[in-house]
Amino acid sequence: MNEPAAESGPTLPDSAPALPKAATGIEGFDAVTFGGLPAGRPSLVCGAAGCGKTLFATTFLVNGATRYGEPGVFMSFEERAEDLVANVASLGYDLGGLIAQGKIAVDHVRVERSEIEETGDYDLEGLFIRLGFAVDAIGAKRIVLDTIETLFSGFSDEAVLRAELRRLFGWIKERGLTAIITGERGAGQLTRQGLEEYVSDCVVLLDNRVEDQITTRRLRVVKYRGSAHGTNEYPFLIDAEGISVLPVTSAELDYPVSDGVLATGIAGLDAMLGAGGFYRGSGILISGEAGTGKTMVCASLVDAACARGERCLAFVFEESGAQIVRNARSVGLDLGRHVESGLLRYEAARPSLYGLEMHLARMQRDIDRFRPDLVVVDPLSALRGPDAELQATVLRMADLLKSRGITAVFTSLREDGSLGRDGDIGVSSLMDAWIKLLNVEANGERSRTLYLIKARGMSHSNQVREFAMSREGLQLVDAYIGPAGVLTGTARAVQEAEEAAAALRRAQENRRRQREAERRRRSLERQIDELRADLDALAGEEAILLDEDERREAALESERDARAVRRGG
Amino acid sequence: MSETESEIPQSEIPQSDLPEDGRYRLRLYVAGQTAKSLAAMTNLKRFCEEHLAGRYEIEVVDLMQNPQLAAGDQILAIPTLVRRLPAPLKRIIGDLSNTEKVLVGLDIRPDLDARAASPAEAGSPTVKQP
């Protein structure tokens, strides 16, 4: 609550003169007005009954007393002091304690027409004396007059009243008191009695509108003399934490950018992303119809983040946290341990429980308190409201998270990532990464597929993946992409089996042919061996014959020699 | 705004010895010696002598000197005349120049009061100046 909310809101032009301001401590309001109400001057806070004027004024006083060391006087023309104390106790303000400590004084001014008889000239010096006395008693720097117009019902001499009011506002300036004058909204003018005529330094208009049975409070700075100010209507919120004004959105996109990468916990998905995960601080949209596994992808991201010791905050609109924890167990993710260790918190609420502003404000508060590294909004498309407001809400939600460097995961039930019924509220363009989950129906079965539509700032796979959830966790399987098209599920399995069978057949055929060739080669080799054996046998025979011939020749020779000897040669 | 009882701190106001004896206890709030204040004081004295001779008490409170007393009697306008007794509490604002309205405001019926005024009770009025 104490941090300056100046990060979101219009920026102060450099040339603006430095007007002394008194911070109200109302989150967002000080940002819109660049510091608060004009110090030492009266400001007018007007609006219809029940729009929070008194609470606004009380917050201004209480914060002044507790945070800025400026005691304050509450002069109530409507509520008695004890009623006021009881009423603001609901905002967590201990007005009674502050009164006892002398930091705040409450003076109830009762104006009862029936008790007052006017018998001649008078002025309102008594009011000045009371105010002056209360201011001096506690050294007040701030005062609230709520609602001074009540005087008009008690006194009939309007000329005197108007002169006295003018004198009163002059007196406030003279004393250097920062004052809030509240005024009831009148027909055709800001206040019933035209107080804006007297209090012209700063006029704040509060409004409480009901659209589609949901109330939204809005605040506008109508004028602020001598100071720049945000001119829009800003939604504001009153709850147990006090008042917060939510400046719609900053005009600049000057977020700190992180190069850090956040692994998703799904190996296949990390592999699809060039950087091995999503950039930290980016906005991730997961879109897909019911039952495509959005929540489980989120659960996986959350589990991975918590396992790294990061803090995660999940805003869920359709299931309770316990239910998600149970369901995640079926895909092998134990989120319960993270909830127990305090790293993970589920904030579950029905979308129709509050208006969009309330949702946003609640988120902002929870985020600032829990300081998560990862925020999940599941599903974003559950938020309902007028289209223009929805768009603004989502924009601010994304802004809120980006400006804090928090990685945000949004899910959307709509395939095209849009929010409204007519689909022209695109959130996808706000997101840095977009995972699209699609159920593919074919051959009587559905299979989950996952596309990565975009991932800013990194290369990423353009291929479809089949996405399987089982006890072992989430797995991405490459889908079959071949001549028969993209096949998933059983068809992919059948196709793969067929291909496997064909491959087997081819392998067997190859082996058979190899064996045949081998056999033929062997048979030829055998023939060659036989022939060689024949050749050897033949050669042996040839040698024997030759030998016999030689011996026969020798015998004949010797016989011839012998015969020649016998003839007596 | 449903209060019917006055919020006067009792400690600061001297209690009447005879609460319902028909005496008028009046308190006039002024802020300094302004023309309006002086006119109111003069008018009040004259009026009391005329209509409530001998059975009234006037207390003049100058808020410039005792500002803390303003809140107790819910004083806004100056001058304010508060009829503390007889009950109920009445407030009359202005310089009391309109006698008829003062009569109405103090709830004084001239015929009744004339009869009630007995010589025995006639005396000098007590005027306190804080």
C-alpha cells in the first residue's frame, strides 16, 4: 500500500509548475493528481449519495494523521462522531484511537431547522470559532467539511450563508489548511448549492454507476487549478483495505525487459522454443476449447516454477485451488507440496462475484502483497462485462503484470484468443507468446494437438505437436507428417505401424536376396573347387604318364645299346 | 440526526436550583463586542424586562474567550440565544431585533406569563459576564 503508484498513470509534463501538494495516501489518486490535493487550499469532492465522498475524505484525514504527520479535523454536518467512527471501522481505520491520540478531532455540527428561530442579523462566526478551536487544539493541517451544504437546510438567509461560505474558504486558505469540502451532486451542476463557485482550486467528482447489475465506482478530477492532472474517469475501489484509485493504463510501454528464460516443465515445449522456454516477464496466452488441457499446461508451468523456488499466484475462476491440485496429480504433478510450502497460492472466485474493476483491484492488491514471479489467470475468458470495459481491464491486467516484470499466463476458452462474444476483443496481440491447443477429431477419436502460434523474440517451431497427458506427465509427440497428411492419435499409430511393417518386409526381402546371392556365390566357389581338384588329378596323371614314357624310352635306349654290343659293333 | 437531547457538557453549566419553577434560564452566545452582539444583548435585556421580569437569568458566553463552549450547545450562528429552561431546549439566532419571533422562539405566551408574574418574585436579573 505504501509504494508509490506513479508507475501507472499519466506522466507529469516537465514544464508543470510545482504546486505544493498534500498527499492523500489514496493509492492511485496521488498518481493521477501528481501528488495529491493542493496543499493549504480547499478542494471540492462531490458526487451523488453513496458514492464514497465521506470515505474519501476520511481516508484523506486518516492517512494524513498516520502517514504524513498532519493531524486533521473532521467537521461532520451529517453523521455523529460515533457513527462516523463505526462506519470507517469497516475500512480498517481506527478513528477512535486517532481521536484519543489527538491526531484527529471530530466535531459533529447539528443543523436542525425546527430548533432554530431567526430573529434578525446573524453570521456563522460560531462555525469559525468551532473550527478554529478544533484546529488549534490538535494543530491540524487538514480539515474536512462533510457536507457543508447541510447549512442551507438549516438557515433561511441564503445571502448570509453564501457570504459566510466565501469567508470560510478564504479563512481556510489564510490558515493554510488543506481542506476537503464534500458536496452532494445537484441537477445540472456539480453540487446542489453551486459550491464549485467558491471552491475552485480542485474539484473531484465521484460516481457510482451500475451496468449489467454490477456497480463500478469512478473518479474524475474535473479541475485542478495550476496543476496537470489525469483527465480520465478512473475506476476506484472501496473495500476492507480502504480506497484505491486505479489509473487505467500508462501510455508508454517502458517496461524493464528480461532476457531470462522460464522453462515450461514440458520438455517437448521447451524444445519448440528457440530459447528453451519463454522469456521472463512476458505474457503467455494459452487458448483452446474446453478439455484441451489448458489448465494442465498451466499446472506444469507452475510446478516447474515452484520447483525452482519461484512464487506463483493463480487466479482461477472456474475451479477451486484444491480441485486443480487434485486434477494435476492425475498427470503426475504434485502441486500440493508447493501450496504447503507457501510458494503457490490459489485465489479462486466466481467471475460474477465482483465487477471487473473489483477483480482487477483485488488482483493488484494480491499481487503487490504476494509478490509472485508467475501469475496465472485461468481462464481470462470467464470475465464478463461490457466489451469496452473488458478490453480495458485485460489491457490493464497485462500492464499491471508487465510493469512488475511478472510472467503472466492467461488461458482463454476461445480458439482465436478473443474475449467478447463477437470476438473483436483481441487479447492475442497483447501477448508475447501464444500456445494454441486444438482437439483434432478424426476416425472417431479426438487427439490433443499443440501449436506455437507466436513467441516474440525467439525462433520457434512451426510444427504441430501431438500433446499427450498421462500419469507420467505431459508429453509432446511429433505428429506424423507425410504423404498421407498430418496424422495424430490412432491414425498416427496405425500409419506408423504400417510403415514399420513395410520396413520390416523390405528388410526381410533384402536379407533374403543377400542370402540367395551368398548361396549362389558359394555354389560357384564349390564348382571352382571341384574343377580345381579335377585339374590337380589330371596334372598328377599327366606326370605319371610322362614318367612312364621316360622310363620306357630309357629302357629302349639301354636295350638298343645292348643289342649293338651283341652284334659286335 | 435523530438526537433529541442536548449535548451540553453538564460540568460547565451551573445547575438551576429550581428546575421547573417557571424561571427562564437563557444563555446568549456572542463573539466579541461586535455590533450584532451588542444589539443582541441590549435587545435581550429589554425583552426580558418587558416579558419575563423577575424570573429570568441571562448568561452571556463570549466564544472569543471560551471557544470550547461552542460545540457543546451546537452553536453555529452568532449571536445565538439558547433557552435552557424551561425544557425543551430552544435556539434563537440573530440580534433579537424581531420581538415577535423571539416570543415565538422562546415559546412565551404573553397572557399566561403576565398572570404568572407575581410581585414577590420580581427582582433584579442576574447577568453574568464571563
